Amino acid sequence: MLDSSRRDSPLGDGGFIIFVRMAQSFLTAEWRNLLMANYQIEPSILQKYLPCGTELDSFNNVHYISLVGFLFKNTKLKGVSIPYHRHFEEVNLRFYVRYKQDHIWKRGVVFIKEIVPKCLITFVANNIYKEKYATHSMKHVLKNDGINFQVEYYWKVAKDWNYIKALADSKTVSITKDSKEEFITEHYWGYTIFTNDCTGMYEVTHPKWDIHTVKSYEIKCNVKELYGPDFISALEQEPASVFLAEGSVINVLKGSKLYQYKY
């Protein structure tokens, strides 16, 4: 039996049904200074990571995977601040998908791994929400002199510091319509694999972001250790683009579950 906060609704297309939760806020925070390195990848590599009901999304028929470092700030879970868990770094590896509901595409992301410095976040995310979090020592550097903006994110793998860092213009510019930057940033859903026949989906709301133009960047990442051999060829090439998004306040809504059913 469904609880009163959900309804059994055949909203999905093509043999799927969604248990829809009311659109209530689950997590609020600020996502700030999102440094995004975007790599071309063969779609065949991503197929086994697709949650059921979703399909790969592409820009100009090219598929991308992104290494993203950013800051969580002023984080609240259901309106409550957890001591020592309000401000922290995250580095994630993600790719881009879409799901059609009521003939409308819901464009989103799937995470290969999300790295944070807090064990409690990893435990809750992995055990309750079936995310793919890992806990590593992390640190960051932000320096803005009004001309250049230095942004650096570090995470430790074994005893070695990995990093993604860039020197960007201090000024921001609007994202160009129909650009690669718009494609990368305008995915407002998260999809996770609960089982082979069940996908978790949740919406993230935020305004459109402005970006800083990146002048130079440097990336060091132990791809095999962190993500496995599937991603070595993609992540050891030069990224197709690197940019720094200003970020904003965000709101993560309570999720729903998408079930595949047999006729």
C-alpha cells in the first residue's frame, strides 16, 4: 500500500510506472564555484551505467562525461543544519541522460562517483539513497584579486593529492544559448540505479548560472583507482572544454521511483 504522500501514477512512457512523491524540499544549499572539465566519451562505455528508463543525452551528437569540483555551503537537510556538515567540498564524475515523462524530456545526470570529506554524508547517501559516494580527505583554494580567480579542489587518493584547478577571469558572463556550457549546466534531474528494474529520480532547482572564462587549468586524477578502467581512455585525453560556473542557491526535492513493468 502506498503512503499518503505518494500516488500510483502511470506517468512514464514505454512500459514504466512512477511512484510520485509530493514536490517537497529535501535538501537546500548553495553550490558555489563549480569547476567543470568536460570530456568526450564513447556512448558504448556508458550503457552499462544507465538507470532503467533513461537514455543517453548528447550535444551535437557528442556524448560527454564531466569531472566537477565545487563547494557545498549553508547545507540544510529538511530545513535543519547538521553541525560540521554545512560547508564542504565535493568532486564528482557524471554523465548526461534524459527520461521522457508525459511526452516531455527530463534531462539529468548520473553519477559514477561523488567524493566528499564527510563520512556521515557518504553513509546516508549510499545506504538510503543508493548513491555512489566515497569519503576522501579534501581541501580547496579560492583566491580572487579582481582580475583573476584562482580555484583549486584537492582530494587524496591513498597518500597522493589529486586535483582539478584553474585560473579564470574574475568577471562572469552569461551562458550562450544552445551552447555546450548550457547543455552541461541545464540538466535538472538526478537518476540513480536502485535495482535493474527500479530507478530513483529527483529534481534539483536553481536559476541559470553565469560562468567565468577559464584561462588555464591543470588536472591530476588517478582514474583507474577512482573510477576503474572503463574511464581511462576518456579522462586521460585533453578535456573538450573547461569552465567555471558561479553557482547559486539550490533546492533538491524529494525523489520518486521509476519502475519497469512487464506487459
